[in-house]
Amino acid sequence: MLREVTATRYVEPLHSGGSVPGVVEADDLGTYVVKFTGSAQGRKALVAEVVVGELARALGLRFPELVLVHFDPELAAHEPHQEVRDLLDASPGVNLGMDYLPGARDFTPKAAETFAVDPLEAGRIVWLDALTANVDRTVHSSNLMIWPTLGTVPPRLWLIDHGAALVFHHRWDTSAPDKAYDFRHHALGRYGPDVRAADAELAPRVTPELLRSVLAEVPDAWLADEPGFAGPEELRAAYADYLAARVAASAAWLPTDFPGRAELAAEEARRAARTRAGRPDWLKRVPDLHGKPAAEKDWSAHLE
Ligand SMILES: Nc1ncnc2c1ncn2[C@@H]1O[C@H](COP(=O)(O)OP(=O)(O)OP(=O)(O)O)[C@@H](O)[C@H]1O
Ligand SMILES: [Mg+2]
């Protein structure tokens, strides 16, 4: 079960997040990024956070601990932004906290220049996103963090923010479990994700028992009053059945035609050639480093 903590201090809103999560300290001395029930994204975003996050953890991916946070809006009486206060006033009671990773960096194409992405791990992440129809792990918004960034422990990829996954729960009656996944802008598409290996490894592990145990973590209150369902238990079963059917249909949605390494290298060479072609003559003689530090040893060409 998810641990329960009580918020003791509202530190600040994270304006970079669309749902304006808050950094909150709690009575276990932990610090959490809290997603609020009163946000415009609504309770379904919190359901998706729990289901996909706990599924990721069960499959061995790195994902910060989730906790249920009892929150009293009085804690944020000092918050100067009226719209943030409105959000918090609409969120008394249980909200969702994610362990705050101090010093973590967002994974971006720039950050990836100095961070080696493992194709097997990338494959597992893409596979999970395709299974759970996550539309929010793109080049522009990776929802992946690099952590830790200080000390001697090597930095690793951490998954965050699955609020936009499980898109099918917005259209229960029309969503087919074998629907293809649009992976063209996936944040890890450029790093050779081995999705076939991930499918072979992970699909057998997504059992009905695992799905049931993941759904059991979602509080009843976030599953209540869904039109077409008699109650939280029936809705939990619908999520589990849908995901089980989708795992079984992986051949239909498995994204397989990611560009390979050779293709990516050729594309990079074409891009560099285009850049060179657009340069004035004098600049063509300067090496094209694409933002990398100069490593040129032989300067004779510049001294003619
Ligand atoms: N556990 C965490 N530790 C450290 N920083 C975090 C953590 N979770 C989120 N952040 C930071 O806060 C930002 C916003 O978080 P998140 O993406 O979860 O919010 P959101 O409201 O769902 O955002 P959006 O929908 O705009 O992507 C992240 O991009 C990241 O920089
Ligand atoms: Mg995000």
C-alpha cells in the first residue's frame, strides 16, 4: 500500500508543471512533489500517475516513491498567487505526493549529449509508454529526470509524471485495446530503444495479479462516480482487463520502426552537410562542432 503522510509545510508551487504541483514537506521529514485533486487535470490524472508509476516500479524501472499526502489548504495561506490558492483550496484531504529528487535535471536532447542512454532501458520505457498509451514523454516534454547529479553515485534515468497516460479512460466505450501508439516524437526515439527485447522481457510479467495489485493502490475516492460503472471495484476491474487485453495484443501496437544507429548517423551527417552548405565560405573552414567543445588538434588549415 502507498504510505500516508501529513503535509507540514507548503514550500512553493512548481510553475513549470501544467498542473502546478507543489513542493511540500511532511511529518515523516520527507519532501514531496504533490499533485492536487483540485487541478484542472482532475482525479483521472492521479489515477494514471498511480497505475503507470507502480507498474513501472514493478517492472524494475526507476520511479520515485509515491505517497498519499493529507493536505490542509491552511498551510498555504501565505501563497501570493490567487490561482494557486484556489487550486489548493479545492484540494483538502488526500492528494498524491512523489518523492522529491533534489538536484535532478530534466532529460533533454542537450542533457543527453553528456548522458549515455542504454538502448535496453530506453526500450523498456518506450514499451511501457506504448502499453499505457502515455502521450506525454516527448522530445519537448520528456518527463524523465537525470538523478543524482552530485556525489559519486552514477546518474540514472528516473520516470516522472504519468498524468497523461491511460488516455483510454477518457473514452471507455470507444477505445480499442490494440490501438497503435504514436511514438514519432518519443523522447527516447533517437537512442535506439530495443522495444522487441522489452516486449519479450516485460509482457509476460504484466499478469492479471500484478494489474490487480497496482489498481488496488488507487484510493476509492479517485475512482468514484465514473459514469457507466457501478463503483470503484468495477472500475478497477475495467482498467485491469483493458491493460491485460492490451498486453496480449502487443504485436498490434509495438513500435518497431525506430531509426537504427546507422540511420541516425546518416541523418546527423545530412544535417551537418545542410548546416555547412548554408554557411559563408570563410565559415565553412571552421569545424562544425554542433555545440561540442573544440577538440581540434591540427590547426594548420587555419594558418594557410
Ligand atoms: N520527483 C521530482 N523531483 C524533482 N523534480 C521534479 C519531480 N517531479 C517533478 N519535478 C519537476 O517539476 C516539473 C513538473 O513536474 P510534472 O511534469 O510532474 O508536472 P505536471 O504538472 O504534470 O507537468 P506537465 O503536465 O506540464 O508535464 C518537472 O518537469 C520537473 O522539472
Ligand atoms: Mg511533466
